[in-house]
Amino acid sequence: MIETKPNSARRLYVLCGFLLCVLLAYVGVMYDTQIRNGSYYREQSVRTITTTETVEASRGVLTDRNGQVLVSSRQTYALTFDVSLLNEDDDENEAILRLIRLCRERGVAWADNLPITQAAPYAYTVDSAGSVQRSRFAKFLQSSLKTLSTNVSRDSVTDELLSAILSPIAMMDRLRDFFAIPADWTDADARAVIGVRYELEVRKIVNTTAYVFAEDVDTELISLIKDGNYRGARVSSSSVREYSTSSAAHVLGTVGRINEQELAAADPAIYNGEDWIGKSGVELAFEDYLRGTDGKRLISSNADGKITDEIYTTQPKPGSTVALTLDIDLQQAAEQALADTISDLNKDGNTTRGAGAAVIRVGTGEVLALASYPTFDPATYSQNVALLNSDLSRPLFNRATQGRYAPGSTFKPCTAIAALESGVTTTSEKIRDTGLWYYPDMIAGTEPFTAWCWNHAGHGLQNVTQAITNSCNYYFYTMGYRLGIDRLDEYAAAFGLGSRTGIEIGDDPGVLAGPAYSESIGQTWYGGNTVMAAIGQSDNLFTPVQLANYIATLAGGGDHYAAHLLKSVKSYDNSSVLYADAPTPLNTVSIRPENLTAVKNGMHDLTTKGSLSGYFSRCVVDAGAKTGTAQISKLTKNNGVFVCFAPFDEPEIALAIVIEKGGSGAALANAAVDILNAYFTKDEIGYTVVGEDELIP
């Protein structure tokens, strides 16, 4: 039998007592935590430890027709400022100033759209702020500061009007009082904080979400903000557009944070106040394809604010891959050709010229290139937008789609087709050009309408082919008189002139000369207007993309397609095709083969035998062309207009160029040849062409 020692029993009792105390303490803590204060700790846990965050989906990729990436998205971070994140004892102004000082040290720019200059002596900048910021400032003055009558239309608020109500310096004093800025702060600090406070106040008025303080911030700044406990500041994942080309800026367009007008018109289930949205170009036109679907995630953090876990409840879905009809190599060549031509023309000291060019694929309406000069770099647009807006040369204006220009003699092939198809002339009829044309139906007692042809000696006998080659005004005055404006306009409209082309980024409809337009501007239409319209003058005004599409229709035998930029759309993972271009003609201009041949031969002879033969001697393909000289005024140099198609036998592309104050259209021939050569020799000069709709690896 084994005896139990007294010391061993004592140790066992002590151990059991200790374990019992631990158990009682544990039960007490659990009771206090879960029963007595359970609701409090549950609320604290939900409020401070687990939060739901929107995960922004990246926008889709833009490529050219051969799969070359033009625009993609790069993941980045945005810094927002939210007053709700401040503690009760935090001073809002001090919290903002502390964040501003950090950004100053790091060279980080923050959003400040208060339309008052940054430094004293202060001045209003409402006139240059744009309609959205103008409206926001007016709302703020009316509802918050109450210095502007609510009867004043927000669109009518100007620098002059505000200065008459309250000087900019007095306005700054009012703002300091309104936002309770300490009197001993410097003007620079006060102005910086007021700019942020204004942004926050405006967002209360227009019901948008947290103020995005800074975009595309680096990880070092994020670390400093988190380690320094900058209250009110919050970092969220975002993305910015990354450009693989500096070309096609007007086509690609821009993106930006959604404004209140856009937000009000958008689906609230899709967009929120911090979203990026397409503002112009294809970014706007194809917004529905490019925009992705945001995701959601739960963020768990400890009491110190450190993230301990992330759980995605919904994965973000990137936007689709959009392939444009553009050939980016041809686009670059077109832009370079315009820049070189303008540079050469500007040797006379004129630096105000602009230019537009469009290249369209015959038989499809696909836009292969759309160039406007001067242009800008889309990658630096946001940094330079103020400078670009104030530039007198208007680099943001897309002359290829929005510029209205008289077509001059490039309209004559349209007049020729109308005359031939209407039976008012034949391919064999010859008309004697004496140099001075008289309007046949003179009214007794009135001044006779006469028109000198550019060749005052006359061209002699001319058939339709010769008249196009020689650009014989006498011949086309006669055709205009025989046709009458109604039949002439019928054919012009069928070619798409004087109406929108259908291009997705939008274009100006232009003007088709005729009685209806004259009446709309309070003028009377006379017979003399008809013969001037027949040579591309009078009120005729068309865009370069309209002219290119008209020539593509002509070269293609009469099939008129909508000009367009969208070739295909694929899901972000290339698993499915969401859209594939299958163009069909909008209408067909009935052109008999012999009539088409006669007109095309006239354009071909101009490049082989006529005044353009020297320029086209270096062109790698046979082409047909027509020049135009559009008179603006007696005091202003004429615009130069040029259209062509190639190859002559089996046309593939049509081209139109306009140079403001470019003189005669012949001056543009070199640029046209450069563009044609770029298209027809790209395989020979080392380009790697990927199959259409394929992505470059």
C-alpha cells in the first residue's frame, strides 16, 4: 500500500484553487463582455473593426484595329478627405492644414476648384472655370454664404458681376469668417484650407460623396499618412488611364470625376459621386463598354487602425476591350503630315493656322485616321487643361469633325455626278469656256450676274472629265444653272454632305446651301447662289470627315456608309465578343458605270497629267484627287481643301484635308501623298501588322 504525502496533497489543492480562480475570472469577463456590456462591444466591433469598401473596377482597354494598345488603366491610389472620420475634439481646419503641409513637402497637388486665385491680390476666375464650377460656386454663394440673390441665374454669374457685389479681397475675408479660419494664419495657409473647406461644403450642397483630395498618390505618401495618423484622410484604391500613344488625342478623348449634372442623369445603381467617367471622344462615346463593374470588400482592422483582413464579397469586373477602326500608324503619319505642312506654310509668319484630315476605308465607312492640328498629349491633358483652354490656336478643338469649311472645287465631282445622272449633260458633251460666264435669265433693268473663271482666257471646249481635271468654273456654273438647287442638293445630301456622318464622337452637320438655309438666316436665295453652290461656294460648309466620306461614297460606286470608329468589343478576359462591326450602306447613290468612270478619270488625270502630277510622281499608288480653294474674305488668305482616293483601279481609302489659310488646295498635295504612302507601304517599311481584332502580346 502506497501512502500519500501531506505536501503532495497540499500542492494539488493549491493547483485546483488556482484553476478555479482563473475559471471564475474568465466567467466574469465573459459575463461583463457578452451580457452586461454586450451591445456596446458589438456596436464598437461593427463600427470600428469591420467596414465595407467599394473596389473600383478599372476601365477597359482601347486598341487600334490591329490590336495595338492605345489606352489602358494603371492601378493607383486616391486620397480622400472625410469630416466624419474626425474625432469630436479634432479641429477641422487644423486637420486639413496638417494634410496640406504634408502634400506641400511631398510636391503633391490637391484638388482646389474655388474660383478665386491662389495668392493675393485675389481675383475671381469664374469666367474661365467652366459651367460646372460656375454653377457650383453660384450655389455656394446663394445657399451657404448668402451673398448672391437666389433670383440670379447661375449661368449668368461672371467675374464682373461678382466684383460688383463683393470684391475678391472682401470675399476672402467673408470666407475666412465663414470657415472660422484663425486670424493669425498666413494668407497662403488660409487660402489653401478655404479651398478644401469650399470643396467639402459644395459636396454637401450637391449631394456628392467624400471629397477626393488628391489623385494618383504614391505609396510613400500613403505610409506617411497612416503612420502619422492624419485624421480625416482616407486612402482608397483607384486607377488612372495610361496612354501608349501621344496621337489621336481628339479621338481618344478624356476622362474625369463625374460632376453633379452627370451624376443626376446617371443610373444611381451604377455610378456614385467618386466615379470616373468618359468626358469626350471615344471615352465618352463607348462609356457603357469601357466602364467596369465595381466590387465590394469587407475590411477588418484592429484598434490601431491596422488592416488585419480583407474579404471580397463581390469581385470587381474590369471594363471591356474596345477595338477602334483607327490604324494608329496611319494616324501618326496623318498628324505628322499636317504638322509638317503647317510648319512649312508658317514660314510667312502666320502662326494661327489649323488643319483637319480624315481617312476613311472605302466600302465600310471605317475611319482609319482622324487628325486635327494643333493637337495635345492626352497623357498630360489634366495638368495642362487651363493652358490648353486659353491657347488661341484652340488645340482642344477637333477640326476634323467640328470644323466647318467651304469645300471649294472639291464639290465639283458631286455636281458632275448630279448633272450626268439627271440627264442635263452627257460624258461626251463639250462646253466652250470663254473665261466670263453670264447668267442666262437676266431680269430687265437689273445688273447682270457674271462670273470670271480663274483662267480668264478660258479653257476652250471642255467635257466633264476635262472640266474636273482643269477645275473649269465655267463648265460647272452651266451645270448648276441646268440642274437647279433642288436637284443639286438632292445628290449632295445623298453623298452625306450637310448632315452628320454618324461618327460616334459627334460631328458638326455642316451647311448645305439652298433656299431653306438662306431663309433660316434671313436671306433670299437667288439664281446666282445656285451656280456658286455648284462650284462649292455660296453657303456650303462641310467638315473634313464629311468630305472624306463623300469621296469614299463616290469611289465606292455610290454606297454611302456611316462614318464610324467602333470595330469590335470583347470582354476583358477575351472570352466573348460583345460587338463586331458589320456595316451596311445607309443609302446608295445610283451612278451608271460610264458616268462614274468619266468623273474618276477627271480626278485621275489631275494626278497624272494635270497640276498635281509633280506631287504624285512620288506616290506609290495610282490615285484620283481634287483640289479646292475656299475663299473666306478679301482680307483673309483662302483655305486650302484637298480630297483623293486610292488606288485608282480598286479604291481602298478616301482622304480629305483642310488647311486654314492654306491657300490653294495644291499646297496640300504633299501631305496627302505622305499619308497615302504611309498606308500603302507600311508592310515594306517594317511595321508589324497583327490580325484585326487580335491583341498584341
